[in-house]
Amino acid sequence: MECMEYNYAETFDVRQHACRVTRDLWPQMERDILLGFADFVTDEKVNPKGAVPHDAGSPEKDPFFSYDQYGHDYIRYYHHGDWPTPWSEFSPKLIQQSFACWKATGDKTFLKEVYPALIHTYRYQKSTDTDGDGLSEMNSSEYLKNKFFNAVLWLGALECMQEITHELGNTAMASEVDADLKLARASTEREFWDEKLGYYKFNETNSAIMAD
């Protein structure tokens, strides 16, 4: 948990910042956490979209059996919203964290076990691209108009998927990922690179930047 006041287990956006510590010091723990989230993603009865949930639950409820407690709480307290929590960074981060775990440990059994969830959530992320440029239009947590943030995370995730699909010999999937990566790279350069000023336009209305 991040803290007692925010008592959700393994909040997935934030664990990206510290997962290297778990991966290096307790690789079996990192492996098990990611496989737990893979189970959430492939839970067709509860989560048919293949979205990665915000968290693994809360000790106030039944963690791991009642996951994405943040989403349930948000709907209960504010009477609106979507479930699981529809934030743009979750699917790319599951792909990136799973890739990093495999590369650090060389555990191909883990890679094969997590792979169906990666494909499922990869397809979900693609469905959130509503204008056909290969990049999600979803918001990320409370940070609005964050499409450059989405682009950077998605490019990293697609590069991970590229290597994973080649490693597992899924040539059809590898070709699809290659095409998606080509489109996403071109869109990122076209939409965000400012040739005159020489930097990427991360957000026109907010001076903050999420640099995951």
C-alpha cells in the first residue's frame, strides 16, 4: 500500500516507479504480483474488456478477490465513473513491467504464462484509440490532455511487445505490433515535435509533465 490513507494494494500506475526494486531484490514476489494482475486481465466474466485494474484491492474488502477497489469506491462516493478505472497508463505499464521481469530473470515460463494477458490488454489499449492515429485518447489519472504521455508509454510498450512476440515465435502478432509501432512513432513525431522550437509539446494547457 502507498499509505494508510490511500490503502489500495499495488496501485498499478505508481508501482511502475518502484518495481525495479522488487524485481532486483525479490524477483519471485515481482513475478507473482504480475501474474496476479494477469489473472485480473483475463477474468472474462468480471473484466471482459481486458483492462488492467488500478489496484489489487483493499484490506477493507477482500484483496485479490475483489480488485480495483479504487474504481468501486469512486463509483460509490461520486455516483459516476467506469469500472475498471479507465486510466490510459495501466495496459502499457503491465506490458513494460512484464517485459522487464522476463529480461531480468530470463524466466520464459513466466513470459508464456503472462502472454495471454498481455495480448488481451494490448487489444484493449488499441480500442481506446478513437481517431486512428495509433495513440490512446484516454486520460491518465487526474492529468488531462495527456496524449504525449500516452504516446511515450505506448511506444515503450510496443517495443516490448515486439521483442516478446518474436521471442515466442508468434509471427502474425509480431507483424501487427510492428505496424502499430510504425504508426505510433509517426503520429508522435507529427503531433508533438515542434520543429521551430526544438522540443516535444507535452501539454499545451499544463506546465506539469508526467515523466513515467
